[in-house]
Amino acid sequence: MTDLAARAPTEFAEKVVVVTGASAGIGRAIARAFAINGANLVIAARNFDATTGVAAEIARDTGSQVLAVRADVSLADECRHLIDAAVRRFGSIDILVNNAAHFALVPLLEAGPEEASQFLKTNLCGPLFCGQAMARWVIANRRSGVIVNVSSISGVRPSPGCGLYSASKAGLDALTKSMALEWTKKGIRVNGVAPGHVNTDGVRADFASGRLDRETMFRAIPAGHIAEVEDIAEATVFLASERSRHIVGATLTVDGGEGL
């Protein structure tokens, strides 16, 4: 256990948190933030080798218990397996962060059935399937829980080539409200977080290739820069905490004003 773990607050001590898409980027930062705050983790992604590496790193740095699970959230059976794995390992599940997502640039005139299906299965059905599996366990065991869905400002601010991604995230925003409407009275509070551009490997690659112009983008954002992964992680932790206990069905935008 490191000094970081020794200093860690205990806001989520004894809580069990499941984070999908946690092998890199935003998901990795979200998982780490919960661990720093005392949670036990189940982290999932399709790349199992990368996920086990992240699990070992977080466990070493924070002292939290971390289970890595390979899961493709576009498949309902794998979502159920993920929640079952969390319960088998830790005995419960308290918080689910639906972060796994599919992104690609696909002009709408070139979009075929397979591309459309992949966006919707991963970005919309994945949160639904994982959320269902968690909600069923929570309700059956008369517990309470929190779900945070990671959306995007693309859900309300489309751009060329992002039509399928934008549509899937707009659907996720609506799903967040519907989950909250149907499940809050059953003990499951649901909200979302919508990042703008974030300093991830993918965005840095877009800057390097020239697909995105860094200076032009930064000038257009009122905050003058894009988010760090930790900014999204902190917003997610807040929405999962008791500090946001009366926030229900909202999607919190974290974009430095990019979408204004």
C-alpha cells in the first residue's frame, strides 16, 4: 500500500463499484478515482490483458481490491456475467459506471447496417443491459444503488462524420432519464455525465494527425483548454456520492463551455 492509499478518503469505503470500458482513458481515470476514495472495484473491457494491467496498477497504488473482467457490453449475456462476477467476488454491487463506448468517424451516406448496429449495441444497449443486470440484483436483494452513464456533448451537438455516435449518445441521454423515472422509486438513482473533448490518446492522435486543430479548438472553448480525464472522473464520483443524492435523471455536461 502506497502513501496515496494511506491518505485516501473513505467516502466509498466498503462500496463495490463496476466500471466498464476501464482499460484506458476516461474509464481508467474513473476507476482510479473510486479506488482512491476507498471503493472495491470491478473493471471491465474487451481487452483483458490491458484490463488486468490497469487492475494491478490501481490495486498497487491505492490498496483497493480490484477484479478485472473481460466483457463486451454489446452482448447481454456478458453484461449479466459482469454483474454476477462482481457479486461473487465482493458479495454486492453498489455503483455501476457505464463508460464503455464505440467511436468511429462514419459519414451517414456511407453508414451500413453493421456500423449502425455496432454503435447502438455498444453505446445504447450496453448501458441498458448492464443497468438491467444491476437493477435486478439490487431490487431482488432490497438494496440501493447508483448508475452513472457516460455520454457525450455529441448527443446534443453533432458534427460531420459523428452522426451515428451522436445518435447513440442522444439515445443514452434519453435512456438515463427513463432509467431514473422507472428505477428511482426502486432504490436506484441514475444520472449521466457528458464530456466534451478530453485529453486522451485518441484526441492527442487527432491533434498529431491534423484531423483536429488544437489551437482553433482551444480558442473556441471558453475555458481555453479541453478536459483532463480526471475532470470527468471527479464529476462521475460526485454523481455517485451522497453529495448528489437529490440529483436524479440529469446529465452533467463537463466541457469547459465547448458546447455553448
